Amino acid sequence: MSAGTAEILLEVEHLSSHYGAAQALFGVDLHIRRGETIALIGANGAGKSTLLTCIMGLLKPSAGQIYLEGNDVTATSPAAMVRRGLALSPEGREVFAHLSVEENLILGAMALKLKRSTQQQRVDEIYQRFPRLQERRTQLAGTLSGGEQQMLAMGRALMAKPRLLLLDEPSLGLAPKITDEIFAIIHQLARAGTTILLVEQNAARALSASDRAYLLANGKLVQQGHSDELLNDPDLRAAFLGAASNASPKASRLGAAGLTNIRLEKPDMRHQNFMPSFATEDELHRHQLKGLQWSVRHAYEGSSSYRENLDAAGVTPAQITSLEDLQRLPFTDADDLRAGYPFPLRAVPFEQIVRIHASSGTTGKRKVLCYTQKDLDDWEYFFARCYQMAGVTPLDRIQIAVGYGVWTAGAGFQAGCEKIGAMAVPVGPGNIDLQIQFLLDFQSTVFCSTASMALLMAEEIHHRGIADKINVNKIIYGSERSSVSMRRKISELFGGAELFDITGLTELYGPGTGIECSDHDCIHYWADYFILEIIDPETLEPVPDGEWGEMVVTSLCKEGAPMLRYRTHDITRKIPGPCTCGSPLPRHSRIKGRSDDTIKFRGVNIYPSSIDTILSQVPGLGSEYQIHLSRDEDSGRDHMRMVVERGQGVDAARSAELIHEAGHQIKKQLMVSAELELVDYATLPRSEKKSQRVFDNRIQDEIV
């Protein structure tokens, strides 16, 4: 037996089998880890069912070994294999036609000799999973439809509560709609942690429902690998699965094996690569210098605002001859955007602008950015890179639960999704009931949202007890900070989904400017599209790699509104050295906080100036206030409590009236709700320096 098999549940080594003089299996090797779903694919006569019967002890192999948790169980009896945790749902169902549904189920656990109460408890659990069987509990099994008999066969196998469930051709002879139901149940079992070995001729369904797959032909293993890679590999499909299409479904070498339910014209992630071409730091720096020189010249010649700033700093485009010259450029800030409203920093003629987007949460003059078609094409391209780094493929169904409209979020997530060829489920934010319904109905595999929305969904999934009924395996979230414990809780309540923190800001296209890799210890950012600096927010001087500071970005090819040394006010740090994931792209830590008082609350940016404006519009309120942010650990919902002073000499009897009016204006202008508390004039602390007004207590532990 091979070494290092602690997580391996079942291992088959060099297994051969004969039927008389005819050899059916030739030295087959495979292994199954706990919690995996493994597909065994091949045409009729390939040896798939023979392998299952050998594993189950129904047929003695002529050579080779079978190990269960490291113990040799070759040729162990079927009853003993059931007691060891294996169960088989055989090809053709093989239900006992003259026994009732419930009597068939009871037979599935007979080898275990259970107490009557335990036996009935398991029957009831099967009825919960297969409600149709409960409706027919006294009906003779022979009178059930084919789909109902398949449910009964699977239910009978599940009565043993197997650690490994062997499913032999569960879709054989079933109508497409019933096949959908059966495979939905297989997905649910896998989500619940059941280890499954699935034998199927329907190659597309089997590969879509499994983690890894083995392809059998004439009793020999001819290929193996991760299921999504096998299904997306056109060479493999042509060589082993055939080239079935809507026009010629019989073209598959497995016959009409179900490949027609895959859009063969979808882009292939194995052949479609969104990663940059550079392999060394020198190549990247040459690319960045060329982009920097273009951006400075483009901004200087196209934007009067940039020309004034650069002239005031004594910098001309011709003086940018190295990357070190970047620090000669003046900083750009949010005030520059608001000052140039409604088309700030525009550097192209209006006829080249095809879209605008705006940041959320500010009153009056929002930060509006304009885009050329090239800007949108670039954004779509590197957002697809985010999906690629997260392991998303054209087979995924991406449920997008972020804002659409003037905000950048929904447009970015959807464009990137469609670029890689995945299915977009554009739900938008909020509406938990609709989100849950779509997760169940469409079996979305990727969920995109803010961190707080993901936590709300996770809590609701847990509350409804449906973690084993959804199919989400990846969560891509952004827009706000998250802690280690928050991420862990989201993953656990989503049934073990993998989380990816995605970064971005409207000023720099939108979301998608970076994402964490599969090693989950950093954010890789797209240094071929922008230069990242980390500065001390007080001195504005660069800090060494590895030290925390404020993120500053400079775009390298943005046409509509280029960004030159734009202060994001996000606090992070560059991480030196190569990443263990192997990507050559540079990286930074997750966002730790902000260098100003700007806060993100339920997906909305809130600026102190906005609060100042609102409070000044309510006669009777003072100018001093505090904002206290907290997060409910049970529901994951963020709360905002605002403490505001009454104006000097204002009677406390007016508090209810003032709270109502201020709350109304905050809801109207900021689109969020806050709990207001009024205190007497001069109650809140004053400082000769900048008073602390924002107290964010949502993140209590580390972010990395």
C-alpha cells in the first residue's frame, strides 16, 4: 500500500478481474479521499460495474488488493463490507418488487442488526430526504416508476449510513427531468459529507457532479484527473468522450452520453489565459515604465486639471525617464474628483466616453468616473483574471449579490463572469429570501457579495438547515474589511466554501483590481495595470516593503480618467518575495483600515463631510457627533449608533422631534439607517487636534 494515506478512505491497487477466461479489469489503480465524489466513466463493457462489485465483495478479484482505511479488505464478504461502512446502489435498481417501499428500506440495514428504534429513526431520515418515498411507504416497490425505484435503491443504501456510497448508473433509463432530481440528491449527499464513488455513462453529468474522475476503456484506466479539467479539455473530450454536439449527439464514443448538455462553444479555461505574460520583475518594470510614461503624457495633454497640478509641481511628461520619477508627481485625492464634478479628470473627448460610474455614499457631488470602450475591455479582462485565480471555470454558476446601476460592483462582477464563459445569476443585493431561493433553484456554485452580506447569508443558510442542499463552493467578497474569525464562520456555515477577498475601487475601474490566491495569505494585484505605492499617511513618504501604510495607485493604461498617485486612504502593506502559489504577480495584505474617517457601512461609503452636511440641515442639532459601529455576532448584521449633541440652549424636550428628522435625512441621503442618541451641548470631548468621531468595533481580531 502506498505511503501517506491518512486521508484516503479507499485504495485499489493493481486490481484485475476475470469472468471465466475473459478478463474484465487489467491492473486498475484508484483511490478515494474522505468527503470526495469520484466519477468512474466509460462505455458499456468498460469494466465500471465489475470494479464496484469487486470493491463491495460481490466478486473476488483475480489479482490486486483493496484497502479500506489502510486495512486489506480484498474479497471480504458483502455483509462485512456493509458493516465496515460501504453500501451499494446497484445498476438496474434491483428493488424487491413484491415488498413495500418501507420493507425494502429496512433490508438496507439488516446486516447491521440495529435496534428497532434506531432502524425507524433511519427510515424517517430517508423519508425526509426522499419525500416521494414517504408518500408511497406501503406501496409495492414493483409498482413504482423508474425514478422512484432509483430513489428507493439509493435510500436503501443510505439506511446503512455508509462512509462510502457506491452508485452504479443512477441515471440509467431515466427521463431528463428525473435525472435532474437524482443528481440534485447526489449533490446534496456530497455537500453533507458523504464519500461517493459514482459510476456513470452520462459523462457530462458525472464530471459535473464529482471532484475527480477516472476514465475506463476495455478494463483499463486511460485517464484521470480533476473533473472540471477533464470536462473542459477539448483534446481529451475528442479522444475519449467523442465530440457530441446538438447536431450530432451520437458522435460521442460513449454513445449519447449526455455531452449535449454542455455548450461546447464555451471558452476553455485551459486554453484561455488572463494572466500577464511577464515572468520576471525586470519585464514587469519595463512594462510599468512604458505605461507610466504614456499615462503622464495622456493626463497632461488631455486633462486641464492634471496639467495645472503637474505644472505647479514643475513636472513635464518628458522628465519621466524611470520608475523612480513616479515620486516627483503630485498626489491626487478625492477632493480633486469632487472639484471637477461631473466629469473629473476627464482626459478624452466626450465622444469617446461610453459609460460613467460613481462611488456610493456621498451627498451632493459624488465621485464620478468616465470610461472609454478600452477602459471597459481592460476592466472585463482583468476581472476575468480574478475569477481565473479563484479557480472559477465556464462550468460555474455565479450568483452576483452586489449593487447594480451607477455603482461599479454589479457591472464588474457580471462582465468578468461572462468573459470567462460562466453562467451569471444577477440577483443584486439584499432580499435574503430570493437569494436563498436562487441558490437552491439554480444550484449556484459561486456567491459574490460584500463580507457582511456573505455572513448574513451564511447565518440564514445555517438557520434554515440547507447547507447540504446548496452547491456553493466559492465565495468572492469585497467592499469591506473582514477578520479571520468572520471568514471562518462564513465558510463553516456555507458548508465549507472557499473564500476569496477581492479588491478594487471606483476610481481605479471598479472591483477586480486584485484577489487573494488559493494559498489565502495575500492579495495579488494587477501590477501590469497600475503601480502600487505604500506611503506614510502623515509624512507622505514611501515606507519599506512589509510595513503598513496608505495605498497609493497610478494607472498605466486608463484612458477616460487616468489616476496619477491617487490616495486611496486604504491601509495595507506590500508583501516582499514570491508567493507560495507560484504566481509572479506582486501582492499586498488584506485591507486593514483607512487613514481617514471614511467608513464602509453595509456597502455604502460614508464620509464625515456628508454627516456634517446632514446635521447642519437640521435646526436644533450641534456640530459635534460620534459614530459607533458594531456587528452582531449571531446575525452578522452591522449596526450604527450615532451620538449627536443638541445645539446650545436647545431644550431636551425636542429630542424626539430632532431624532426623527435627523434619522429621516440620514436614510434619505445616505441610504442607511442609524440609531440616534442626543446628548447635551458640550458633552462630547473636544480636542485641539482632530477629534475622533468614528469608533469602528466591528473587527475584533486579526485580518491576516
